[in-house]
Amino acid sequence: MSTLEEAREVPLFPLHTVLFPGGPLALRVFEPRYLDMVSACLRNEQPFGVCLIESGQEIGEAASPHRTGTFARIVDWQRGADGLLAISALGEQRFQVQGTHVERDQLLRGTVQPLTPEPPAPLPAECGYMTGVLDQLFEHAGDVYADLPKRPDDAAWVGYRLAELLSLPLARRQTFLELEDPLLRLSQLDQILRAMPETNEGE
């Protein structure tokens, strides 16, 4: 585990989803604890942490999170006619949860250790077909990816996008988040893609 910064405390939002660095996150918020959390994050220009739920539920008592998560920075928000707060966030760097405590309103806070971002690595030639697969996936993903920066030549970026867009079990996505080697992640994704008959490998 490679670290970049000192550990710090952040509010955690345990979800039945895995957020990857550079990936989009759309949430509809209605619980008071998360409305307060969003207000504080916007006011202080700070991110919150997103972790896959290990046990528990998104609503009600604080859930137990997986230890590896991703910082989420709010980039847009609006209140709908139904009174719910809709926020758009962007995944930043990964972190490791060192400890948690639950506040009176059931908001989970964690002491987290930011992890060093994966260094840029070129997309291997044998994985070049993956950019075509991503283009197809983007077409079906709606507008959420339209304005995101694209780095199709970067191994980590391609791996993260495939891991979040392919129909994979959440546990497998979590494994891909925890991997620190972008080429190993691509190798495992390559095996998955080549086992899918509908994948166009350009061969």
C-alpha cells in the first residue's frame, strides 16, 4: 500500500456501488445526515468518502464499509420538485479506512489514509480493442460521461472505466478498486471481455 498524504477524517457515505477515481457519481439525497454532510462539504469545499457497503443498508443505521474507498467531490447539485437533493460528484483518489465512528445522527465518519494515485502507464497494444468497447459502453451510459475528461491511452483510466461500466458483481468491482497495478487490472479485464461473445475485439 503506497500512501501520499497524512491520514485525515472525512464523512463516509457507504453505498451499494463502487466509485473509481475519475468516475461519475449521481445521488439523490433525502436523509438529514447526508443533507447536512453535503452542505458541509460544499461550504468547506471538501470531499466525502464513498465505500462499498460490507454489511448493512444505505438507509437507516450506519452501515459497515469496505476498507478501500474513493474520495468524491461534489461538482453540481440541484433540488428537485420532489424536494430531494440531486448531486453529481466525481471520484478522486482512493483511500484506506483506518477507523470509523458513528455520530448521533448515524453519519459515519472515518479516519482515512489517502493512497498514492497509480502512475500513468500507456495502454498496452494488446488492450487497444478496449477503447472500442468503452466507446460502445459510453453510448449506453447516457450524458453522465459526456463532459468527463477522457484518457484512452492511459492504462489506469481505461481499467477504471471498464470496471465501473461492465456488468460485474460488486465484489469484483471492489477487487478492481483495491488492485494497485493497472496492468494487472487490465489483464483480468481482458480475460472477462474475451469470455463475452458480444465483445468486439477487432479481430
